[in-house]
Amino acid sequence: MLRGFVTPGDDCAWCLSRLVVSCCAPDVQVRKATIHGVKAPAANAWVLVTGAWRLTGEPGDLGAEPALDPVRVTKTAEPQDPYTDTAPDIARS
């Protein structure tokens, strides 16, 4: 399960995004996973996505982008701290 906010994507897909801060505001980076196969929730809405990882490149390709084929998309509240100093929330069920 991944948690993040909705941003527009390409090719009939949308992105689940998270802002990652490792030091201070100037070094903020956006981490995204492309979500395929379901209509996008409203932009900037916070959601939980459960699904299967989709291969987007050759195994071991460091340039491959993360992507999911969702099984479930659930609206959720914005976390108390929407910025994170770790990778997006990943829960194993």
C-alpha cells in the first residue's frame, strides 16, 4: 500500500506523489509512482493505493519509473506531516 497525493500523469494515467525532504526546503524532491487503469481522483487528494507493481523497464534498470496496477484506491486524510524524510509509505499486507 502506498499513500500520497494525486498529481496529473501522461498516457491516461495519474501519479501518486510524495514530497521528500532530506535536509531542508531547498532540497525537496518529488517521488512519484504512476497509477494505471483507474480514473484519477481529484488533483491533490490524498489516497491509499493497493496494487501490483508494473514493470516499466528492464530488470536492474536504475532509470525505470515505479508504476502500479491498482486493486483498490481509497481516499484518506492528509497526514499531519505531509513532507517526509523517508520514501513514500509502503505497507505489506
